[in-house]
Amino acid sequence: MRKIYPELGYRNGELYFENVPLRKIAENTGTPVYVYSRGALEYWFNEFDSAFSDIPHTTCFAVKSNSNVHVLKVLKELGAGADTVSVGEIFRALTAGIDPKKIVFAGVGKREDELLFALEKGILMVNVESEGELRTLERVAEKLRRRAPFAIRVNPDVNPKTHPYISTGLKEAKFGITFEKAFELYRYAKESRWLEPVGIHFHIGSQITDTAVFGEAAKKVADFVKELRSIGAEIEFFDVGGGLGINYKPEEEVVPAEKLSEEITPVVKKLGCHLILEPGRRISGNAGVLITKVLYVKKRENKVFYVVDAGMNDIARPALYGAYHHIVSLTERESETVVADVVGPICETGDVIAKERELPILREGDYIAVLSAGAYGFTMASNYNSRPRPAEVLVEGENFRVIRQRETLSDLIAREF
Ligand code: LLP
């Protein structure tokens, strides 16, 4: 097998996930289709989780990156918890059988009913992002006559050196609370009958490849935990968020999770805390691809457009962030290439999956795979242009199964009565 990513590569000229040729899936389920590999999910989860084996920890998979219940089940079997940002994500995690005591709940705008649901289910902690939210949480806890375990999401003000849309740890971002304010809130909570400070949380951004920034943030937050302990606030859980990057270009090296651990583990060990991690992309990103079919090859002057059957509604990242997704043909092609734009069917100029990309010469009806699509792929898909969302498929060894059916035309209008 000529490997591209773990479990993905060419065998006899055909692209495989594990032991299944992707063409077979495309022909069986139609396109566009998201395909995930159990083996790859396991590989990435274990690569990450084992890097922290020296310290008590819980790897809470960021459900926003891939929320399919069957994907969550695979990760649950490996011992994963869940990092959630809505009642919907908590519901999915619980449906997958994830232990509530391994679920954390973040987000700047939690509604009262969401907090109620979370407390009723007995999740590990609510990651609080504002003073107002802490008061709401207290009220909800009182209503339930049950103490609310929480962490405050602090904003350590470090620059993760990543795309501005996914940088969250700078002080101008809407996320988190300053150390000064957080200190006040922990002090308040200590006196409250209904609030139970159990942890501290930060998340500085996403697709971060310079692991030193995690160390920088962790040290700042660890100093803060020491201050909190001096006023008697017991902080057991030290939640470092997610954000470890992947290699969107297969030829580039991936940063080992070990490097992240080297930054974080010593800091957290010294505090004697239980470490919580919230990786999303790192686990699901390179465990999934989007298969799409070339509908038309359009030539104009010196430009070639491959018009494919997946649009920005199916995969939003290129249009939204100008993100790079590597593209390969499902059948290995001759070495001759052409520079082309890969565009979708949506009525927007921005509906481009790849711009001026050197690609093999493709014909109408050929299939291509958009790589690194397992994270923020399907979860960000929409019905824009009234397009039913794609199917999702899970590969397991020699087998594959549909884990979410392609939406139908009647699904589109099902709620419009
Ligand atoms: N924890 C918190 C509090 C988060 O806000 C996020 C991501 C994560 C964990 C997981 O981050 P990860 O390990 O996946 O980098 N749609 C964007 C990414 C947005 C990330 C938002 N928060 C993209 O497609 O690049």
C-alpha cells in the first residue's frame, strides 16, 4: 500500500481505507459521501491518549468536530469522554453511551434549559464563560437542589499563531474570563451553597502546530490555580482544551502528541490535578474523507474547472476559511497533471474546494477524495441551495456501513407544515 495517512492509501492503483476500496463505497451509496475509518479513529485516539499515560487524565473528544453517534461510540469504546457545546451535543454523547462523568460543557452562550439538562444528567463540569452564566448556573442548581460542578474558562492571553477565526485565547476574543475576574468569581462560588468549583479551563485556539504556546498558557493557568488554592478553592480538574493541529498536506510531518504532552504534563503533575483534554480535529480530521464525483470538466481559455457534486454546503472549510484540503483521485492516475479549480454546484463564486491546484487529468464521472474531512466536515454541512446533506459511512476492516443516511427531498421540507 502506498500510504497517505494511517489506514488510507493506494493498493493496486485504487484508494483504500483499511481493506475497502473507496470506489466501492462511492458506487454503493452515491456521492457526495463522508467516509470514516474505525482503524484511523483508533490510531489517532491512541496516539493522542497514550502520550498522557503518565498522568491521570480524560480525553474528552470535541463533539463539534464530528458528532455522528457511531463515531462517538467508537471513541467511547476506547475510553473517550466528550467535550460539548450544546444540549444537542450532550444528547449525542449520552446516546453513544459516554459516561456523564466524562462530559464537559463549554460555550459562551448557554441557555438556562441547557444548563438544566446538563446538571440533571450529572455531567463532570460546566465550563463557565461569564459572570452572568455563573449566576444562571447557581439559580438552576438551586432549582434542582443539586450543587453545580463547574470550571471557569480563563483567557490566558497567549497567541496560538493560527487562523484568526479559530484563535480564541487572546484577550480581545469573546471567550473566557480574565484571571482577575475569575478570581472574584471563584471566591463568590466558594461561599455559595449551590456552586461547586471543581476545575479550571482554557482553550486557546485550533489547528495549532507550535506546541510551546500550550506550555505558555498552561504555566500561566497553573500559577492561577495556586492562587485559588490559597483561598481554599479546590481545583481538581485542569482542562487544557483542544487545538492540536494536523497535517492537511500529507507530505508534511504531523506534530506528535508527545510534544504537546511534554509541554503540559509536567505542569499539571506538579499541581496534582486530573488533566482534561479536548482534542477534536486531531482525532477525527485525518480519519475521514469526502468523496465527490466530477460532474463536468469545463475549460475556459487557459483555465480548467472540475465541477464536482459536493459544494460549500457539504464542506464549508475552504469557502469559509480559505482552508487547504488535499485532493486525490480514487484511481491512481498517470503522472500528467493540470492546474484546475475544483468547484461545487452552489450559486456562489466562493464555492471553491480547491483553487489553482495541480491535479491529475480527470474525466467526467471520475471520483475524487477530499482529504482531512473527518473534522468540521459533516458537522458544518448545511442544506443551502436545498441540497440534502450527504451520507456518512464507517469503514471497519473489510466492511463498511452507512452510519447516517443521505437526506432525502422529503427531509428538506419535513418540518414545513
Ligand atoms: N474545546 C473548545 C472549548 C473548543 O472551542 C474547541 C474548538 C475544541 C475544544 C476543539 O478544537 P480542535 O481540537 O478540534 O482544534 N470550524 C473550525 C474549527 C473551530 C474550532 C472551535 N473550537 C475549523 O473548521 O477549522
